[in-house]
Amino acid sequence: MDGGRPARLAFLVVSVPFSRVVVGGLTSLGGSESAWLGLARALKRRGEDVHVFATKLEPEAAGPDADGVVWHPMDDFGPMN
């Protein structure tokens, strides 16, 4: 955080399909996916504004997860920039 303002951070993910079950942690992920998702959630717990843009995001998985990380389809990346 910079002067009390949260940093706006984005993870761009070209990986496995992400459904609500995967995002919710009800199924296991590979090592690299688990690592960046753990980092994203830790940053969110620190108060940062964290977004994930995924190439294979199921429509029902879009939006904030239980930890507050916001999931988007990759097509939303351009308009947010």
C-alpha cells in the first residue's frame, strides 16, 4: 500500500479452465497455479485491490471470490487498462 491507498494489481493467467469449483478451492490446482493464487490472496489480505484475468474462465466464476480477489475473463483486460 502506498500512503494508505491500495495498489491495483492484476494477474494474467493462461492456464487451466477456472470454474467456480476451482476458484472456490474445492478441487486442486497445479503447483504454479496454486502459487500465484496464494500470492493473489495474500496481497488481498494485505489490503491490495487484486484482479485475475483468465483466458479460460467459466462465466459463473467471474466476480469476487470468497477472499475478495476479483476474477475476470481475459476480454475484460483492455477496458480496465
